[in-house]
Amino acid sequence: MTTTRMPVVKKTSEGCPRRNADAAQESSSPVIAAFKVFQQELDTKHDKHERLVKISRDVTIESKRTIFLLHRVTSVPNADNILKEAEVKLDAVRQKIGQIAEELRGEDIFQFHRAFTAGIQEYVEAVSFLHYIRDRSLISLEEINASLVFMRAEKVEPTGLAEAPQTGGQVLTFQVTPSDYLLGIADLTGELMRMCISSVGNGDIDTPFQLSQFLRQIHDGFSFIGNTGPYEVSKKLHTLRQSLGKVEDACYALRVRGSEIPKHMLADVFSSRTTLPEPEEGIV
Amino acid sequence: MSVTEMFSYIQGFLSADQDVREDIRKVVQGLEQTAREILTLLQSVHQPAGFKEIPSKSAKARELFCSVRTQLGELKTKFPVEQYYRFHEHWRFVLQRLAFLAAFVVYLETETLVVREEVAKILGIEVQREKGFHLDVEDYLAGVLIMASELSRLAVNSVTAGDYTRPLRISNFINELDSGFRLLNLKNDPLRKRYDGLKYDVKKIEEVVYDLSIRGLAKEAGDQAQ
């Protein structure tokens, strides 16, 4: 459009202004033509947003299922199978994130961030949970992003040749933002707290102490960041403090009463933060 | 990387982010000030005496837009160009305001709807995101809707000032605008809520036109409502 103005179509007929405006619409005035363009632009943007929301929902669901799966490591003798299965699941999630990266190709990722932030946070939670179980350490943002690199064929006509990926291949990446990473790790602490309680119930008295130390470090990290982070962090900090408290109480109880309470009763001891039963007399 | 190191890194990132936002806020404050000056200038057209001064006022407004162009030029330098939407919230309000003011100036000059490209030119920014700091289509539309409210007020005040033909022209204009907006598939977002206000502007102007026509006050040929 090179003109700077869009003349209102002059009415020659009588009738109310509304009817004349409809006539203008039928004759496709410049104003209407412009709005048709806006309609297309907005529709395209909304459609992309919706597609991203759908993919993000899948990412969330599969990540949550992986987390449920990983909780089982405390109750089975051989954790390796679970870890392998979880790795397979997370590979599938990564493929979904690849689809997100595909949709975002050429776009400003922040324009659509709200569509996929929930899924990405859930993925961070799952992948960092798996990493902790295997490594007893915190996965770094760099490590997460390093595994979110995808090979895609270029958007050209298919050549049908086997070596096409080498000549026409393109590297697509998805970068988790520090903010999403932070929020995912905040959620991780809740899962770690659950793992602590269930490991005590299963007679594992080493894990709680390791977890306590780890959680404390994470909590201190969040305290360091304070409210300079995204505002959701401040909300999650409250939950984090509760989780840390539960874990520290569990360690305290283990230390104080671990020798006198049978293992199968230890879990009951930690079911509530405020109530601790009286020690039973004469129990070995 | 230990937990402490990781959080240290994140803190560094967040701190840098805050610094950028502080810089942006300062420039946006300047823009808001200029926008207020332009608004004050243009508001005076609602006065009975103001109608005659429309050409000089819009010329003066155009001069003030020079400052806007400079300030937006400065804003562009405060962040990486490909992260427009990361910081968009900081200037969304003032940009919509400026779009409204540009549209209002053009309306006062020509009684037509300014196109998005012209608004971008007045502000010294792009229309397409790929080309640089741009005017988002939703911000342009929000500015147009703000202008619609201003015009419903102008219709009322032009009658008070004795101009009985302007409201009819405003009425045609707003109704065509309304037809345009009805083509859009809006989601339940701020733009939709703002658009919901347009029907009240339409109604208000219709009432003005009605008041004029039943009293036989609007006698211009071809603009008669009845």
C-alpha cells in the first residue's frame, strides 16, 4: 500500500450510515481491504500459538510421566532399567521440543514464549531429576541446551538422495532460557522432597542426607537470586522452603531415632512435619 | 559446574537483564512525556475555538513527532534487535498511545484512516519485524481504537461548537472502521477487550447524528442521515 490515506466511500444513496458502511464493505474499500490483511496476519499468529500450545501440552504430559517413572527407583533393586526407560521417554520429549524449534524458525521466540514455557519447565524438571538420580549433581543449563540440537533437512525440494542430509542439512537448536531453567529447578525440589520421604519409607537411610545437602544448596542459590528473578520464582521459593523443611526434619528424625524405630515404621514418622509419635517401649 | 556456580551464572544473567530493562525504562519515560505533550496539544481541538486551529495544531504535532523519532531511535539501541518481544511490554503502552496520536493527526488533516505504514513512518520505525524495531499490528489496531473513542468525543463537541456536519462524517468513518474490525478473529486478549468498547463509540455517535437529524440540523446534501 503506497497511499497514506484510505478515503471513506462517499454515499450517494439515502439510508442510515450503517447500511452505507455495509455498501462500502461490499465494494471492498481500502479500509476493508486493509482489515482483511490484518485478519490474515492475526490468524496466522494465533494458529502458530495454538500449534505451540498443543506441542507444549504433549511435552508436559510426557515429562510428568517420566517423573512418575523415576520415582520408582527408590522401591526397586535395579534402578538401571528405570533410568534407561526414562532416557527413552525424554528422547521422545526432545523430539517434540524439536517440533517447537521448527515452529519458531525465523520467529521471535519471545512472541510465543507463553505458549510453550510450561512444557519447557516441566521438561527441565524431568531431565534434571533423571540427572540427579544418576549423578547426584545439578544438571547445568548448558548441558540441557546441548542436547536440544536437532538436524533438519533444509526446506528445499527433496532430492531423494541418501547423502542429501550432508549437503542440505541444517542445525536447529532450542535454547531454554535461564528463567525457564530456574522455574524448572524450583519444581524439581518438590520431586526431590518426595523422593526423600519415599526412600526413607523403603529403608534407604543414605539418600535423605544426600538430598538434604543438595536441596540446601539449591535453596541457598534461590535465596541468592532473591526477587531479581521472574516473579514466579518468589512464589515457588515458599514451596521450596517447605520442601527443604520436610527433608531436614526427616534427617533429624533419622539421626535421632533411626536406631530405635523399625525401618517400616520410619515412613510414618515423616508423614507429617509437625507430629512425631512417641517412641514405643520395648521395640527392637 | 556446582550448584553455587550455576546460580551465580544465572544471577549474572538476571542482573544484566535488569540493567537493560532499566535503560529501556528511562527512554520510555521520555517517550511518554513527549506523547503527553502531543496529546495536550491535540486535545485542544475539542474546544469551540480549537476547530479552526486544526491545521496549525496538526502541523505542530508533526513537529513534536520529530522528538518521538529521535527517542525511538535511541530506544532501538538499548537491546539486541532480535529480542523485540522480550522487552515489548515496556513500550507497548506508549507505542499504542503514539499510534493513536499519529492516527488522530492524520484524521484531523484528511478525515481518513492512516495506514500502518504511514504510522510507522511518522514514528520512524518499521512495519515488518524482520526489518528492525517495528509496529506490531495489534499495537496499531489498539491505537486506532483509542482514536475511535476520541472521535466519538469530537462528534459531541463539534455539535456544541456549532459544526453540524462533522459528526456525520465521523459517523461514516467509525461505522466503516467497525465493519473492518468485525472481520478480525480476535482471541480473548486485551485487543479484544478494547474492541468491545468500540460499539459504545458507535452508539454515542449514532445518537449525536440522530439528535441532529430529527431537528433538521444536518442539511448537507449526500450526508443526510434520514
